[in-house]
Amino acid sequence: MRPLRPLRRTATAVAAASTMTLSLAACGALGVTGDSTEASPTKGNDVTVGLLLPETANTRYDKFDYPIIKNKVEELTDKQGKVVYRNADAEASKQAEQLQQMIDDQVDVILLDAVDSHAIAGGVKKAKDAGIPVIAYDRLAEGPIDAYVSFDNELVGEVQGRTLLEAMNPVDSSDKIVMMNGSPTDPNAKQFKAGAMSELKGAVDIAKSFDTKDWKPENAQANMTEAIKAVGVNNIKGVYSANDGMAGGIIKALQAAGAAELPPITGQDAELDAVQRIVSGEQFMSVYKSYPQEAESAAEMAVAKVQGHDIQFDSLTQDQVDSPTDKDIPALLVPVVALTEKNIKETVVADGIYTVGDICTAKYKADCNSRGLK
């Protein structure tokens, strides 16, 4: 296994990312604009941020992203700013309509987490033509976006792949695994897969691999049932699952097939159900991504952009990424952590995502006690 690829970020970007609670006023950037020809006209605190999130199958969007962004925008604008939130329920056409409505309503800036990064490009161009900045959030949309904030997605896949191999140790190249990748319309899924393959290819036998429509757990369950029939339930030594929702469907399929023992299974998003499965031993790991850091950064970018605070905006976007349509997009890539039963307290509990009480319900009390989670 080769070492993990380092994040593409400068020391200044790291410093900016580590101070996400710093307000615009504290930065001394209020009323200051830079020399950029792309600078937006200065606006007061009556900012309207349009927030377009992709789906509800993953519980993070309603539980974390939206409320964190809403609260941060209110904080940055002395409670004069507001967030208009719409969720597309995994329908690209519905998100296109929501984006058009936000253009028609003349919101000041749009945070876009695309259902289909390619299909939405035309809508992004319409927003740009209407003078509305679009910041790609979590997933890199195509079209003339102004900035991008997300996690280092290839690193997510590398962490998943490496941790799966560590769980399978000792590993033989003939050991069979199943890969359950995310939706083919999500550019993040391609990056997760590429990162995972950089660790898994050649180290194990990838017996079956699936790109899972809409990230839906029920689709992952059906795919896993197919894999079990082809490979044999007790011949599967590990499962790469790109996220936690799909991991839940995978576990159902394995249990329904009468698996004598569950193989190590990966995940992502640190959903509460997944953390509980990690405690109980059903799921080996998840990838914990600091949603507060990502969401607060996005809110700061949005407010800085429309208020013309280019110095603050630039300080948050010192990474660069390329999309199929645009190069050198200003970006912030937030680091990630492999979440296992060993570091639950130091991650999701310490960051206030869940309390021990949230995790250690009656069903999981004994498992929590055995792992010192009290």
C-alpha cells in the first residue's frame, strides 16, 4: 500500500480552514474590496443566500448542512441575512427548476450541491448571466462557478481503501471484495472510487463493482444481493461502500443471505446509524467529515462574495480545482478522518455532532460499555 496523497493546500489555506468561526468583522475585511475584476458590488447585511441541496436519503443535509449554513449566515449579517433552502430529492430536473426559481427571485448568491453536475451547467450559466454568483458546495458542478468548497474526495477514497485493507489484515491478493460505488451522476463518486482504487487495485481481487444509482440504500442492497449470488456469501472478505447509507443496505443483504460473519465494511458521512453499527461491530469504519467546517466556510464565502469582501473571499479559497468545463477554480478542500470504534469520542462526540447518549441507546448500551464509550 502506498502512502496517502497529501492535500493540495497551502499553509495559508490551512490557517484559514482552521479558523472557521472567525467572523468577517474580526478579520477586519468589512468595507474592503480587492483588485479582482470579478469583484461583486458591495452589499449590506440584507443578504439572501439560495441553498440547493441534492437529496434526503443522506440525512446530513437536513440535519447538519442546512441549519449550520443558516445559523452562520445569520451570525455574519447581524441576523439580517437569510437562507432560502430547497432540496431536489435526487431529481436533476427538479433541481434545475429550483435553480431557475432562485434566479427569477433574484437571490444574491447560490450555494449549489448538484444532483447531476453536468446537467446543471446550463443553469449555472443562466445564474452567471443574471449576475448571481454560484458557489459549488460539496460536489463540483460544471459551468462558470465562482468557487468550490468540499472535502478532498480522492483522499476520502484512499482513507476508505486503506482502512479496509487494514481491517482485512493479513491481506492476500486473491481475497475477494465487493465495491459499492456512488451515483454515476455525482462527480464526487468518481473521485471516491479513484482514491479507493489507488489503494485496492492489485492488493485484492475486486470480484464485483457497482455504480449505485442515486446513492440509494435499496439499490445498494439489490446490488449486494447480486454480488452474493455471483461470489458466494462466505467468499467475500471485505466490502468497499462509498457511504453509510449504502453500507446499511449492504449489511441487510449479507444478513438476509445468512452470512456467518460480516466482513469489514466501509462507509462515509458518520451518520448516527453508522456510528452505532461501528459500535456494534456490524460496520468497520466511516469517514468523518467536519460538516460544521465545510458549511461555515460556504456561508462565509457566500456572504463575502456578495458583500465585495474580496480579501476575505480569497483567504478562504487558496486551493484550486479543475472541472470538465473550467480550470483553476478557487476552492477550499477540508481534511477528513477515518472513524472507527477507537476514536468516536475524539471525533463526532468531541465536535458536538452526537452525544454519547445519542449513540448509546438501550440497544447499544452493552457494546458502548465494552468499548469504554460512557
